[in-house]
Amino acid sequence: MEPASAGEDIATRRRHDPEQVVALVRELVTSGEFTENEVPDDAVDSAVPTGLLTLQEVRTASDPSAAAELCLSTARHIALATTLASANLPCPRLTCASDR
């Protein structure tokens, strides 16, 4: 799995089912594809540009209502990036210190 797609997958799952995020992080780290810090970083790297691209669409919105909807969508992406950047994900190793 490429870092960008892993980050996008984490960002998407975080919105729908946070418990799946922990499982995916553990799976990616256990497989050796990523370190435990790369996964959340890639998720943030996925959410921020999506929000900024959405914000850029505001300039071409056909009416104020459409612009407002785009701003709200941008805010969700930026909030997601902030949440992911500050998230204290449970230890993604096979066994966490708290599991012992």
C-alpha cells in the first residue's frame, strides 16, 4: 500500500469508524510497511490538501449557498486533519504496553 492511499484510508475510516482506524494502523505497522508515526502523518497529509482544494472551489461557486457548503466541507477536512494530527492512537504494535 502506498503512503498516500494508506493516509487516505485512515482519514476516511476515522470519519466513519474510529475503531477501524486502530485496527488498520496495527495491521500496517505489523506488516512492516509503515512505522507507527508514518500512518497518522500520511492521514494528515491526505486530509489537508483535500480541504485546501475544496476551499479553492469556493472562488468558482455559482452562488453564495454553494460557496457556504464548500466552506463547511473544507472545515470538516481541516478539522479531521487537526484531529488526526493530535490523536493519541493506541499503540499500534502487536502488543501494547497496556495489553501486557
